[in-house]
Amino acid sequence: MNFRTTFILGGIFLGMLLLMVLAISVGPGVEDQGRLLFPELLKNAGVDVNPAESMVALRLERTRPVAQTIELKRDPQTRQWMLEQPVQGLADSFMVNNLVRALVQSRREEDKDAQVSLGKSGLKEPSATLTLTDKDGVEHTLSVGQTVPGATGNLLFVLSSGRKGAQVVQERDFEGLFRPLGAWRDRTLLAAEADVDQFKLSMGPTGAKPAVSLRKTLGNWRYEAPAFGLAEPAATTSLGAPAQGTPDIGTLLRAIGALRVEQAGEKPGDRDDFLAEGVRDPAALAEYGLDPARNRVLRLEVERAVVTRDTQAESSPQTTNRSATLLIGLDKPVQKPAGGGVGGAAIPAAPAFKGYQSTVEGTGSVVLVPAAPIDELLRLLEDPALVRDRAVLRLAGEPDWIEITNGLGTLELVREGTSWKLHKPGEAEGRDVEPTAVPALLESLRAARGQFIAADTPMRRAELELDRPRDKQVAIRFWVGGIVSPEKNSPPKDEKDAVPEKGPVVAAVTQPKRKDQPAIAEVVLGRRQGEEVSLLRVNGPDQAVMLVPRGLLDLAEQGPLAYMDRKIPTPHGNAIGQDLAIDQVTGVSLRRGAESISVARKDKNDPWKFTAPSDRAVLPVDPQAIRTLLVNIGSLQARKLLSEKPDQLASRGLEPPAMSVILTIPGPDGKAQAKTLYLGRETGDGGIFARADWHPPVFTVDLATRGVLEAPWENRSLFPALDPAKLTRIKLTGWQSVNGSPVSLVLERDKDQWLARDPASDFPVAQARVTTLLQALKALKFEKILAYSGGGEPGLSLDPAKNGLLIEWTTEGEKDPVRLTIGRAEGAGFAAASSLLPGMAVVVPKAPFEEAMQGRGKFRQ
């Protein structure tokens, strides 16, 4: 499918989608309007898209399920439906709106009026008469007659003020007219969970309890009484959230939202939790256990957010608070056992129920509410600190200035741009901070939770050592938006006062300064008590004394080393890139006790060569091994910083060092200078003590670092230049133990195959075996050096006459062959000697040569 086709199809689909949206929003088309029961409501459909929303009153007179009149009015500000008769209170606006919408949009079933008399249709004595009043005061009536069967469901005869004569409609559109009164009532007694802005719990005078009140301010819940400060926020994330099962403000808000009528007797077997109406005088309230003077009555006052709109003016919706009070009688709980069900599975068994009788103050209605949310609220009344915020640290935003005071002095962590700097008194410049240090500090404090100490008195604080002078405290303080913006040097007020400067003008920037304002939060650590430590939490005006895990004291007592960047700077300094730094190194030495190994080069274009010990001069240096060593030193990361200056060197195995690596690099004046990294003894936890003479602190590094520095520097590939395709002759001599004396196998290349020249006849060559041997020789690396000179000890059997195997090959254009002699077994390998490494004896792997050493016949086809 090409782009044009896709574009056209996409346009068609979009057009159809727009038509569907328009059809849904505008309502029925012109043809359908002819079937509406109230066609007059859609005459101004272009102006009033949803005529159901324009209804402001509803009156229903009905004979079933009981004879009664129901009247409702819509609150002009909140747009909620209110019951006026036979009871007063909030209606279920969702249910009423759906009913009104269904009635306004209902259509007659046939295109012509029903030809039936009013008597036969049941409309002479209707079972229900509905009157809808719109915002202009115009009434629209509908009478409902008898039910008759239809092809797809029961039909109803109705008489509409908008049409002449009886009409036939689907009964399902009008079922709401005959729902019991309880279905018309709002079952939410106070407010939905998200709408609550303040609540207060109290009980008295019978069973009096001190009031507990909380209010939401700027998104945070705070105690009003008692003055406990912040409440535990509803858990939405794991960080700083209460332990599973621990109550928080969300627990209480959910409990308030759950205070609703559960059943209204709509279905067979259902309870009707609307118990009584008109219950207002004390004697009547006492019958339900709701008279505070005689009964234990829990009083719950709630302020909730309500969206209102001025219907007389075109203005944006406004949010206001409205109050309601729920009284819950605790002396007369209602318990109902589980029901057995009726008619088998037709009516399922009802679960057991426990609840309390309650009333919204001023309504006179007594209802039944479930016990579970009440029990949750009673926990708060019994323990007012139930949802008190137990977090050690909670900040409104991310800090940019942290001050830590302890026995080591004062240090400040300041966020400069995207990174943190550590500032100490007397130091002109800040130090780099380990990237994970401050986040780890914040995470530890935010995740920590404490237990409150009940008796928070000056004497108690003194006992817990929380009243020490500021400079004697162990404390961490936080500022959010606490940095004064740096100011650049201002130009002279008068240009004639300006002094010419030589060279480019560089604007001076002042060091970070903290605003002259108190910390937004602070934690002060006091006396240890077993595995806990006392802590004073200060959060703005709120203070609380807590017991917290002892580890927080250890955290607060850490000095600058815990926050300093653990990245060890390169010997050149961090001003140049790693590749340039490596290019500038002209010498590397490794010292272990009396052993010393050195390599050197003139410049980056010169190959590395061994300079010590002298017997290694014959070995080629592996440039990748040296580069790996330099990269490792250039990216060295300390596991832990131990001291800011060289300290306890002998006890840490650093004086004398167990090992040292010396780099030769150009100094500031261009002359060569040495930079040394020292490694000491192992720490016992997978690390090793270390220090660098270009960086003062003593630190530890991973034990693996030593392995990288000790890795072989020589190029252990014996024959990297070997090209099997260019070989012209191969000679193998040996196998004394097989034949009694050394014998030879001479092979010469004939085009693309090898032919035997010795023995000269009857020796077809196993071509694959030869190819395998040559490939093994090309990839061969020695594993160990047995001797740097002298050819090693005589017992290595590096002679065909002593059961060794000599392999010689000649390359096209070369005069002299290259030789490899395989000797006796050495551990998991064989002793070997190469003509390219004169005088040296090494160990090579066994695998490539085990079959070849078994006899000349291994190469016969």
C-alpha cells in the first residue's frame, strides 16, 4: 500500500469518526426526532445539545411498588439532584440523570400513533405520572399505562405532553420510574474519598474522648488537634511509605468514603438500610442509640470540596467547601447472620452483616452503615497518633543545600548545576562528590521510620541528649531553594570610572552562598539506646522526638570521606581525555619486592620494548596489555576512602608497598616525571589497600585491580606471522620412543595439497591433520616462561634425540626455516622452545601436539 492510498483511507476513516462523534453529541437525526416522545425538547438542539441537562425539577406520582409521590429539584450551583418529598436529602444524581436522559431520548415503537382507547391502554388511570420542568419553567408530562408483550420485550402505553394520543414504547426505558425509594437516594453519606478536605472525630459527653481533627493544606494532611504536625501520606510509592498494614491518611479517607448505605431493598432478600425518617428529637434518637446525652455516639464532621457554578452568569466553576456531620450510635450495633438464600440459586445467600445505626445531622434520616470503616475510625480516636507521620525525613521538593554537623566538624553539600560539591570550612573550592552519595543519604533518611516518644518535655530531651548546643550536635539540615543565585561582577556605574583591563575580561562568579533562612527540615541525633537512637525531627514548625534504628547515627557521624568522589584522578589530572593521557606515557614499571619489570618507548608511535630485566629484551611487548593497565589506572575507582592524607601505611601494607606501578609521563615543564600507584595488603573483604602519590587519600580498590596490573606484559603469541597458505615445506623429526631412534616426516606442497618426500613412497598424507597442525601453530601462545636464557634445564627433553619433537617449516621466499621443539610434559602443557625466542624455554598447551607426538603414522591417510 503506497503513501497516497494510506492517506486517502486515513482521511475517510477520520471523516467517519467525526460524523459518529457529531451524531452522538447532537442526538437523533431529523427522521428519528419524529419518533421522540418529547420532540419539542430538540427544537433548539443546535443550542441545547443535551436537553436532559436543562431539567431542573422532577415530580413522580406512582401507584407501584407503593403509592407515593417523589419530588426532586436540581441544585443550581452543584447540579446535584435533591430529594424534596417524601424525604429530604441528596438523591442519587447518577441514577436520576440516566433516567431523565432515557426519558428525553425515548422513542415510540411505531411510526403511527397507537390506535387504542385510553381505557384499554391503562392511561385513564395511569400507574405513574411524571412531570419534568425545564430551566425555562416549562413542564413536560408523561403518563404510563399498562404493559403489553412485544416482539423483543414488554411494551408500555404512554401519553406524552409532546404528542397526541397513546404511544407504544419499550418498557425497559421506564423501569427506573418504579424502583423503590431507596434507589433514588444517594447512598454516600458524607463524601467520596478524594473530596474530603477536613474531618474531625469526637465522642461525648457519654464515653467522652478528646477530639481528633485533620485538615488538608496544600496537598498535605496535618493534624489540627492534637498538634501532631503532618499525617502519614497515603502510600503511593515504596520509598518512604509505611510498612504493609500500617494505617495512613489514605486508610482513614477510604473509611470515610466507605460510610454509605450498602443496600436499599431493591432485590429480593436485600436489606433496606434506610431505617427511619423524621427522627429528630432526643427521645426518638435515643431509640436508635443516637442521643449523645444518653448514648455513646461517635461524631464525624467532614468538610468536602464541592464544585459550584453560578447559573445566572457565565463563569468558570468554583470549588467551595460544604460541611456535614454524621452521628454513629455505638451502643446498639446491628448484627445479621448470613441468609440461607431463597429459591435455590435464584436468590443467593446474604453474607453476615455487622453495622451501626447512624444519621446525618439535621436530616432526620436513620440509616445502617457497615461496621468495618467505623472500627477503623475508632482506632484513631483511641490512638490519636495512629496516622502521625513517622518518616524521619519528608521534604517538599529536592534539597540543594545539606549541612552535616558531627564530631568531625561541619561539612556542606551544595548542588551546583546537576552535580553536588562538598564544601569544608577554610577551603576555597568545593570538592567533587561521589554521584551516589547524596541520593543514598536521602534514600536512607526518607525510608527510615521512627517510633514516637510520648513524653516530649525539655527534661526528657535533655535525658536523650537532644538539647546540646548546635555546634555539639550530630545533625543533618536541609534547604530547598536555599542557594543565593551567583552574581557576576557588575560593571562600573559610571563608564568614566571603568578601568581598562588587559586581555579578555572574565566575569568573576562568587562561591555558592546559602540564603539567610532556617532549614526546611532537620534531624538531630541523640543518645544511643541499645539498637536504637533518639532523634529530634524538625519539619518547619513541627517537632517530634522519636526512636530510630541506630544505623542513622552511624550515617550522620560520617565525615567528608563518605561523600568525596571515589573516582581517583588520573596521574595527568582530569583535564585531558584518557586517550591523550595514555599517549603521553613513555614508561611503565612494576615492582614486587625484589622483582622489577619495565617497558619504555620514545613516543606514542614507537613500539613498547622491555628495558628490565635484560633477559626479557628478546620478548615482544603486548601493546594491548600495557593499554589495559593504563586504562585501569586512569579509571581507578576506590571502594572506600580511608583517610584524607597518607596514614597507617605500615599496617596497611603500604610502607613498604607489596606492589607498585610507576608511570613515566611529561611534567608541566615537559620533563619526564614519575607517578606511582602503591598496593598494600588485602583487606579481607575482597579489597586491597592502595594509595597514589598524585592523590593524598588512602583508599581501597577491588582485589581484581591487582590481577590486571600483574597480567603478563609480553606478547605470548609465538608465531603470529605464520601464514599456512604460504608454507612450502614442513619437516617433523622425533618419535624416538616409538621407533627406537628419531625419524623424520618431510612434506612439500604440490599446488593445494601436501605430498610426502620422506618417506618417499607409500605414505598418503592426511591433509586435514596437517591443516589442523598449521592452524594450531598460528594460534599458539605460550602459557609460562621456564627460562629466559640458556635453553632451560637439560631435563626438558627439547631434543629429538631425547624424545622431543622438532617441527620446522619454510615460508615461500624465506631461506631459513622456523623451528619449534616440543619437549616433556610440564603440568597441563609441554615444554617448548622456538627459534624466534633464542635461549628461552616456555610451556605451551598440550592439546595441539598430543596426537602428533604419538608417531609419524598419525599423519598417514
